[in-house]
Amino acid sequence: MIDKGLRIPKYSLGTGDRFAHQANAQLQACVNALEAGIEVIPVWNKSNREHTIIGSEPASTRAAADAAVSRLGWRLPYFVDADHISEKTVDRFLATSDFYTIDVADFIGKSPAQSDVDMFVRSHSSLVGEIFLPGIDEAFCISEENLRGTTTKFLAAVKEAGVVYRKIRSVKGAGNFVIEISIDETDCAQTPAELLIILAAVAAEKIPIQTIAPKFSGRFNKGVDYAGNVAQFERELTLDVAAIAYAIEHFGVPGNLKLSVHSGSDKFSVFPAIHRAITRFGAGVHLKTAGTTWLEEIIGLAEAGGDGLALAKEIYAEAVAHREELCAPYSTVIDIDATKLPCPDAVQRWSSEEFTSALRHDPDVAAYNPSLRQLLHVGFKVAAKMGGRYLNLLDAHQAVIERNVTENLWQRHILPVFLGLIGRQVTTLHPIF
Ligand SMILES: [Zn+2]
């Protein structure tokens, strides 16, 4: 298996920048981490769906990333991720991305050729029986029936990932880009044993996968905390990390293969579990965030008061008016209680403080309103329609917005996930440990 060429380092943070205005502030969070002694590599991700809604081109993501890297003097690697692409949507990303998240969730459960299943099961008979994972007390018990069933369920998806990988390779050349495979946007979580078999299939397909995004149990709603059984999540995540270590040792997948946690922003209650699992195995992780940054833009505008606060209120009112249309594409990843949404007329009278307390993700603040936050999370289309009016206010209130963007990624994400620190109000660029 190819184990050279462009490599994603151990710790990385996916950042989404819907309107291509926050790359400096996002990168500053990684600079803070570096100054605190830990390398967290930025990966700017934007999906085809986001580009379509905003009306932007992938080249703009690359341009914003390059400009931020040059402005802040960032000397470590960084990447631009063609997020959740497929064979049909990858083309427009071929020139400017060097990280590809190949989404094959739609192919899960599609029947592969019986001969392919037979061949895979025959050539992977060593997976049948007890598999002892490094660093784990228990063993996976995989019967031939399990192996056949899992292969039947996932082989078509892995083969499709191979098709997309080879399409990218034919243009960019082997080793010049990072491959992630995502299977998170599906109904059922994959078990760690399924992940192990999927990785065996990925290796057999000769895809030099560096990150994989499974679906975990529990709900990973957009921009709010994890909803589910935290202990079960931790057990599953730990086994997934161990399964990856096994795959690296036995299947010949690249040695830096790591988990990618999608919709990873704001999952405060599972961040300690992620930190424990990766440190226990010396493993890496890619934490993907996206819309959490756009919400900090709104928070910054509201905090600025005046025309900023007025625009934040207008966006909320529009989002309420178009709630169903905005929520429809995200129905499986949001959980809004419409009865908890304050009426736009009441919001119209809010102060900056009232607006930011409702929106900012601080579970200790009584006024924090997850329903309002999720609605605004999917409401970026409203701002996109405002065009220049929105972008001009981003420029006008740049300082306050940037402060919120950086603080959110640094304090609420990088510190707990990569440094294992929670609840610390670190406001200096030089935290003391
Ligand atoms: Zn995803």
C-alpha cells in the first residue's frame, strides 16, 4: 500500500468557512495551539452543497486558506478538503483541493456482485474467529456469516470509493492528495467490527485511506451537544481506534490512518472521551467542524450592536419564516423544538447580550437556546441571499467576529479534544500548563 506522499499529520481540525471571511481567525486557533505546544493542522472543508447554496466556487476556499497561511506565517501543513464529494460532484474540486472526503453512504446496502463477495470472504478467512485488538481486553468474534453479511452490506460502497479515488488520482497523480472515506450520513451506526471489515475491503481496493468517518451511535446534531449514551460512545470509539491500529498492522493501510469525527463541533460531552481514546492509543484524530464558525459570525454581529445586531435579528426572523425549507435538507442532523423558538417580534427587542446568550453555545447559561442555535445553523442561506449587505457587515465588524471565531475553536474545541482541558477560560495566547 502507498505509504508516502502527502500525509495528514496526527491532529487536525476541519474548519468550515461558509462566506470565506474567517480563515485568519480560524487559523489563529491553530496558532494558539502551536504556541501551547501542540500541532493541530487546519483543514478547510466545504461541500458541494455549501458551495451551491452560497453560490461560491471551490477556488475561493483555496484562496482564503492560502491568504490566511501567508498572513499568519503558518509553516506547518494545511489542507483544503473537497467535503462529501462523489463521482458526480468531484470535478469542480480537482484543481484546488488536496484533501478529498469521498462520501459513499448512498452505496451502503447496494448489492455487490456475488462473485466479488465470495472472493473477498475467501481471501479474508483470517478475519473469521477471534480477533484480538491491541490494547483491548476483549476480542471481536467474527463468524463467516458476519463476514459475509458485512461484506454484502458495504462492499459496493467501498468499490465506489475506489472509482472516485482513481478518478482523482488520474488527474492529480498518486500521493498528491489525502483521501478520507465518509459513511456517516446514513441511518445506522457502524459497529467497530464492521469498521474493521470495511477497512479490510478498503485495503483490498488499494485506496490509500488516511481518515475514515464512520457514523457513531447517538445523535450528532449540527452545532449543538451530543445526544446519546456517552459511555456507549466512548466504548465504541475506543474499539474503533483499536480496530484502526489493527488495520494498520495487518491490512497495510497507511500508518497515519485515523478517525474523522464529522459534525464534530460543539460535542462537548464526548470531547473528554475522544481525548482519552486517542491518548490511550497514541492515535490521531480529525475533528471536523463547519457551521459553528458561521454561528460565531452571527454572534459577533449581535455583539457589535447597531447595524450588526439589527442584521442578526433580521436573519433570525427570515429563518423562522422559512424554517421548513431551511431544515428539510438537514432533517436527520437537527432536532429543533419549534415551541422553544422565540417569536421574532420579541427577539426584535433583544439587547446584544440577550441575543448572544441565547445563541452562544454555553450550556451553563440559562438563556442558551439549542433550538434557536440549530435553526440559525441551517439558516446560512438567508445570509447568502443578502449577498453584499451581509458581507459588508462582516467587514465592518471584523474584529469582534474574529475574536468569537478564534475563541470558539480554541477554547471550546482544541483545548478539550487535543489538550484534554475543559472549562478553562484561557484568554491568553500563551496558556500555562
Ligand atoms: Zn459528514
